[in-house]
Amino acid sequence: MPKVSICIPTYNQGRYIGECVRSALNQTLDDIEVIVSVNHCTDDTEEVLKGFSDPRLVIVKPPEFLQMFDNFNFCISHVKGRYFTFLCSDDILFPEFAALQSMVLDEHQNVVFVHSAAELINKDGRVVGREKSIHKSFVRKGTEEIRRYIYGPRCVGDTAMIRKSAYDMVGGFKSLKIIGDWDLWLRLLQVGDVAYNQQTLLKYRYWLDEEGTRSHTQRLLTQAEETIALYEEYEPKLLEKHHDLRNDFARARERQALSFVFSLASVDDIELRGRIADAILRLSNSWRVRLVLNALNIGAGPALLLWRSFKLGLRQKVKALLYPN
């Protein structure tokens, strides 16, 4: 039985799947298996996979096409290791990933998942940024970290190694389209602790350029609706146990709503724009949200997009200065 399972759910990523699988097989830890779930691809993904002969590679295929997180669950259902990670098929693991992350889970039996820093790369593999916490490596109580995670997912999902028994305990991924990893973290934090490894152990494909950008505007309403549903489910449950989180939930909902308003500036479809705006106000009806929405309605969209671009660029420049290596 392998110690670590690396799960790669994929759909039409023939351009990147080869490099992704090689990075998974080239781990310094030998005690691994690599499971690829080929989700009825229509490109050359399966041809690329035929070029591998490593016995540690397991290729599975669902009986029918699955939504993203359903394919994650299908892939993970074949796991034999006591720890696993889910790796998007356009991302790349560093060779030490499995060894270092599994070591943390070995040493801390209460930790249900450990995540790490990551490099952000574009479609050509060029480094365009970094996701790294200002904190050094840590182990924290899950009940304490919930406060941070209600503001949003606080880790790059592909960097996380998860204890399989904890994953089974909380029921795995839900059938969501966008925020399935965030939802999973919130449930895992209620049954165990979390660790962070400050080392950079993954190259995460970050689609900044126009050619590689996913259909953001079409996904925006779905993401807003799923975010509302997440808060409606977890806010009352968590407030029963943690009364001091009430103000955090209000601030978190407002922060998420403001983020959606900035994204709304790039939506041209009038009907879709109105539906997203309604969802934003259901998420938070604070004066700040209404103020920025009103500014958007009177033509401040280009300014909002420019401000968001400036903030994202400044964030990465600061991280480049803090973490030059």
C-alpha cells in the first residue's frame, strides 16, 4: 500500500498533462502512486498518457463525463494511500513535495491537511508571481483557523496534502462547480488541525493572459451563488459554537461582495450584470457594497478595473521583494 496518492483529475489538458504526470512520478519519495482520472477528453490527453510505462501510474475513467469536483471525488475514490493530494493537470509538483508534506502529517497526528507556498506560472511556464504566507511554517488548531478561512480559501488547493481518513469523515468534495476546495477546508477544519509549510513546493498555472483566461463572466454568477450558499450553510452552524465570529462573518461577506463588484466591471451583458448585482446584495447589503455598486452603475467600471489591476500587481511586487528566491 503506497503512503501517498497523487490524484490528477483531467479534462482536455493534453498540452500540460505530460509534464504534470512526470512531476508527480519524479518525487524523491518512492512510496507513492499517481492516479489520473481521464474525464472523457476530446484532445490528445489519452495519447500522451500512453507514453508512460511506470507501474506506479494508474489511469481510470469515469463511466460518464463528470463536473470538476465530481471528477475529483471519482479520482480520489481509487486512492490506496493514507495521505493524498489532488493536482490539477496543468500544474507541476516540485520533487520534494510528497516527502516534505507527508512528513508533517506523520509528525502531527491531529493535522488533517498541510499546504505550502507556490509559484504562479503562465501558460508558457514563466513565473508571474508567488503565493506565500507572511507567516513561517506553523501548525494551528482547526477551530482557530476557521476565523481566517471564512474570509476565503487560505491555501492553494494543489499544495495541500490531506489525511484520507479525515477526508472520508467529512464526506469528500460536494458537487460544486467553483468553490469546492473552500467548502472542503471549512469542513476539515472542524474535525482537525492545519499545518503550513513555508517552502515552495508547486508551480500553479495562473491564467493571466487573454488567450488562457477561462470564461470568467459566465462563471461569476455561479461563483456568487455558491458563495452565498456556503455562508448560509456554515454561518449558523459555526456561530452556535463560536459566538465571537459574528463580526468576522459580516466582514467576510462584505469583502467577498466587494470582490464580486470589481469583477462585475468586466461584464458587458446587461441581464447577466443585473443578476450578479442582485446576488452581490444578497451576499452583503453594507453601505460600502452599495456605494461601489452605485459607482459602477454611473460609469466607474474602467476605474475599478484599473484599481484592481494595480492592487494585484502591487501585491506581487511586494511578494517578489519579500521572497526573492
